[in-house]
Amino acid sequence: MPKYNYVAMDAHGKETKGTLEVASQNEAIARVKDMNLFPTKIVEVDKPKPEKADKKGKPAQAGGKPKKKGQININLKIPGLGGGVKSKVLTTFTRQLATLVDAGLPLLRGLRVLEKQERNANLKNIIGELALSIEGGSTFSEGLAQHPKVFNRLFVNMVKAGELGGVLEVVLNRLSEFMEKAQKIKGKVIAAMFYPVAVLVVATAILLILMVKVVPSFKSVFEGMLEGSQLPAFTRLVLGISEMIKDHIVITTGILAVFVVLFMLFIKTKFGRYAWDKFKLKVPAVGPVVSKVSIARFTRTLGTLVSSGVPILQALTIVKETAGNVIISNAVNAVHESVKEGETITAPLEASGVFPPMVISMVDVGEQTGALPEMLLKIADNYDEEVDNAVAAMTSLLEPIMIVFLAVVVGSIVIAMFLPLIELMNRVGDSGGGGKKDD
């Protein structure tokens, strides 16, 4: 009888591992559930395969790389699948599936309907795999868990909670609402940043044209006008920058590329990610938007998970992974440890220094009255409106800042080009005045 290694979580979010000797994978899943555990991974222990003999009776050598002994992961990859699916496409799929299941259509039939009409090739293949998985006796959440690049732990655990509670249609509706609101906030931030980014790109292009085409043409003119005398220091600086950009475009581009690569590598380190996330929270104009988006995501994710029946410790673990900001993630981790020790949520939230007093007070009231999920969702709704105000304030502040910045840069170039003319005019005026005095 084959053996299966399993990884599961209990009601308190604690991970448990073990081995079962059962006839099939589905039986292993059932046995784990009978132990009041939530299976996250079931893998079969590999069996040694007999060697094939050739015609002379010698064992044939297998070509290619040898397979590792131990475990075979049940999370199979779909051939030709790139991995991810855009969040907008996934949100639409979740809403459509929630509508079909809520209308009384069986889950398998709903998946087949959505598979036929889906235009995204990756998602179409995944839906087909989900339907086959359900036909083979697996649950919907187990099928989703086989595609971790598309369906994150939040999605899988909410569906699993809905299956265990017999309210899959309710959970799918909550999940679709959660994804739609998250997509809405993301769209607002992107729309707000479109104008400043577009202006910055156009301004950069104009500055490059000025520095590469226009400014160098003045150098020979100035040298002829001033008859070999030295140009003003500021003009020499601008001409030097122009020559460096024009004559060493490859080196300049390489330096910029190296800087970008080093910055990306820096923010991937633990310290770099912490410093960058902290900077984003503190920087003027942008900081309030990042803070409010992070708080809205935290409260809505935790409220949606807990209201769907996911255990609080398991929900906090998921929220920590989907926080999107290391500072918020560390605060959630402190909350997790506090709840694990039987203490309150509000103390570590207040100690983090990230959450405003209003949020802490509302969470405290929700915890004391037993209405924590409802209170968290109310906070999220409130912060959705706060995000709108913060985005509007950021946009209104960035516009004049960019205008002043461009005016200073372009004005500096213009002044640098006019300084030799002013000096020439002063020389002409001095020579003319001196001639009248001699007469």
C-alpha cells in the first residue's frame, strides 16, 4: 500500500506534518480531514522503479537527469502555461462563478460554462484542470491549491472555509466583492499616477533633445563671439553635461542601468525592502496614499477571511503574506504572536506605530463586542473613501511640484545660454562708453 506525506494546519493555524499509509490520494485527504486538520499538501512517497533491461540482459541507462528520491508534488504544472493571470481577468472569473453558483448551478457545470466562454488562454486551461480535478473526486479548494501562481492562499483558504461550512456561494460572493474593491483601489492609484508619469516622460524627452541637439550648437557660436575668452562657469557646466550625454550616450545609459539594477537588488534584500517600504510610508504626498491603501487591504483581507470562517491565526498568517508592505507585515506578525499567546489584537497594533488611533479604537470595540469581522470591514469601507481623498491630494500636490521642477531645469538651461550674451553686451557697452569719453 502506498505511503503519503502530508502537510496540514489545525484550527489555530499551527502546521502539522506526518505520513499515512492508504490506498489513494483522495483517501489520504479524507483521513487528514478526519483528524480535524486542513490539508495544504499531500504527496506520495516515491517508489523505486525496476530497471529496464536491454536485449543482452544488461540494465538500460536512463537518459537525461535522474529523478530525486523522496516526494512527488501533486501540484502539476500545465504545459505552456506562463503562470500568472491578470488580477482583472481573475476578478471577472470569480464574479461570474459566484453568480452562477448563487443562481443554483452546480459548481462543475459552472466551471464548464466559464471554460467555454473564457478568452484568456491561461485561465481557460486552468478552469479545465479545475473541472477535471473535481470530476476526479477532489474538492474545489484542492484543485485551486494546484495553481499557487494564480490562486493565492487567501483565495484557497476562503474557498476551503466555504466548503467546510456549506456556504460556498456566500464565500465566492464575498471573495468577488473583496477582489473588485481591491481592483478599484488599484485602478484609482494607477489613474492618479498616469498624469505625473506621462508629464515626466515627455519632459525627459524634451530635455534630452535640448541637451543633445540644441545646447551643443551654441558652443561654437559662443567661442566665435567671445574671441577665445572663457565662458561663464555655469555655461561651461551645462555645456559639459550636454557633451557627456551626447558623446558618451552608451556610458551614460550604462551608468543609469547599473544604478537601476543595484537599486532593484537592494530592495530585494531584507534590510533594503524594510528601508524602501518605510520610506514609502514617510515620503510626503505619496506616503499617506501608501499608508491608507495598506490599512484598507489589511482590514478588508482580515475581515473577509474571519467572516468566511477561516480561523483567526490562519487568517493572520495569510494577511501577513499579502500585506504588500514589510512594516505592515511585521505589525501583523506581532498580532499573530499576541493572539497565539491568548492576548488581544489591539496592543501590538498600537505598538507598531503604523495604525491610526481611530483604527485601533474600532478594532478594540469589535474585539470586545465579538463583532470584529464587521468592524474590520467598516474600517476598510471608510479607508476606501480616505484613499480617494489621499489620491486627490497627492495629484493636486504633485502637479505644481512637477511644473516648478521643469521650470527650474529648463530655466537653468536658458539662463546658461544667455549668460555669454549678457557678458558680450556688457563688453560692447563698456567699449562704446569708453570711446565717447575719449572724444
